[in-house]
Amino acid sequence: MKSYTFSVYISYQAYLDHYSGAASTVLVVTDSGLKLQLPASRFRPFLSQLGVKGRFRITVNNQNRLDTLERIG
């Protein structure tokens, strides 16, 4: 399994736009410069009144499918 780290800030309103279907994915750039397209719904557990903000680690399986997403800072 591979893991990637990245920082993200999505305002509350922008997240609602993503989650409501206006855009169902979030594009992030990892610390190594790799662009990943992730389902917006995977960020829902991390949503606060300020939106989604912080450092995250994503782990993908051998088929490059998202396994886990966790906040690390």
C-alpha cells in the first residue's frame, strides 16, 4: 500500500457545493506534487463550521483505490 500526504482548505460553503453534487470530487496536490482526485464525501467526517482544513494522509491499495483518509494535523 502507498500513502500520500497533503494539506487542504475548503470553506464550508465550497464544501457544500461539492457535496451537493455541483462537483462530487476534490482535486488535491500531494506533498510530492502528485494530483489526486478524491470523492468529496470522504471529507465529510472532517467538516466543521469553518469547512475542511488541515493536513491529511491518504492510503491507497495495490489497485490505487482509496483505502483510508485520515487527518494528521
